[in-house]
Amino acid sequence: MAFKDIVVFADTAPSSLHRLRIAADLAQRYAAHLIGVYVVPSVGHSHDGYARGESIRSVAEHRREKEERSVLEVGRQFADLARRHDIQAELRLILNSEVDQNVMLNSLYADLAIVGQTEPHGLPQNWLPDHLLLASSVPVLVVPNAWRADKIGDRIVVAWNASKEARRATTDALPLLSMARSVKILIVDADSNADRHGEEPGANIARHLARHGAQVEVEQLRSNGTPVADVVLSAASTAGADLIVMGGHSHSRSRQLLFGSVTRVILTGTTMPVLISR
């Protein structure tokens, strides 16, 4: 298995450049087609509504110029990375008036979508990474804005609870897991899901991933009253991981995605990239 279509959401913030570099590296690694998506921001201000006559034309022109500069900046960064990594790539622009439909359309046919953790994260205003996951079901790689490495997937921690969501996440991450230097299956409080784990928690998923070429070890931990999300984040940091793989639990029938507390805390509190599926 390999990623063949990767979509990355870009913006003009410095953190976007690292996101683009990670995307370009993955595209080069898997000979994938890279799609950059830039949601052209609305650059108007509330006081613009008071403009009259010539002022209206001046404000409109200022907006156009600012939009054009931002498009050129993102386009230059994207083209430069594509050239340096010698990859097939294209940049697509989305206007604010076309956001909802086009964000989903540009993600639906990808093997992986890459976004930032918090604004600016490349997504439209009022969107979050979990909105993208809910809309498309495409696995989402969330890169913290403070993350500075340009590559991921060397040391991976899989937060495993033997759920169907965790199983989906490991399957979606197989291209990375099979090439990683080390993969740690992390199980917290295995006895709470003993019926799903089997006699030896982690053994079955470890064997499955090993057959795909992954270098796997299993670690079991007890939370002892500490929030499970904190246990996962601490263990991943101790392991020197550059990626956490986990499943997202949706309990909503509406567009609002309500993740379980563990998923939510990890997504908001992580300092390293997280690949999440559902």
C-alpha cells in the first residue's frame, strides 16, 4: 500500500511552510500526486461597509491586491517545493463563496489530507480538522503549528484500544507504519477492554502490522487515575515519536463531530503530528 494522492491545505503563515514540506516529502517518498489547496481569505474589514463612492472602489482594489499577493506567495512556495522534490503537483484555489462543497470535493479523492492543528491551519474560517474528517472520511494528518521538522514517520506510536476506529486508523497509516524505523503499539488500561484485546493485548495487531513489514513493539500502561490522553502524549514524547496514529470516535448525527474526550484532548494538546481516521 502507498499514498498516491495527497492533499495539503496551505495558508500564508510560517507554519504552513513546514506543513507543505512534510507533504512534499511524503509525495516524493511514495511517488504520489500532491494537491495543494489554498482557501483565498476574505481580507475585508468591518469598517469597509462605511465606504462610499470612490472609497468603495479603493477598498475593493485594496482587497484584490491583497488577495493576489497571498495567492502569489503560496503559489511560489508550493511550486518551489514541487520543483525541489521533483514531484507531480498542482495548486487549487477555493474562494470563500465556494468553501463547503469544494473543500470536500478536493479531499474526497485523496489518500491523505494534511492540515494545521489550530488557526491558521489552511482550512476555511470556522472549520476544524475534525470537520474535514467528518465531511470526507479521508484520514487527516494534523500538524501542530509549532512543529518544525520537515519529515515524519520515523518513530510512530499507535494508540490502540482494539476499536474499529483504531483498526481503521492503522490500516490508513500502513504506508507509514511499514516504512517506519520503529512502531510502538501503546495500550492504556487493557483490562478495560479485555474482551476486544484477547489473551495477550496488542499481540494480534502487532503480528498483523509485522506482516506488512512494520518493526513493532507493544507497550502496556496503566493510567492510575491520570487522563488517558495525557498518558498517550507522555508515552509518545518519551518514545521520541514524530507521529501518533489513532482513531476518532464520532457520536453525532449532525455536521458537528463530537469526538471522545481522549481524541479531543490529544488533538488539542499534542505537540507532534497526529494521523486520525474514523
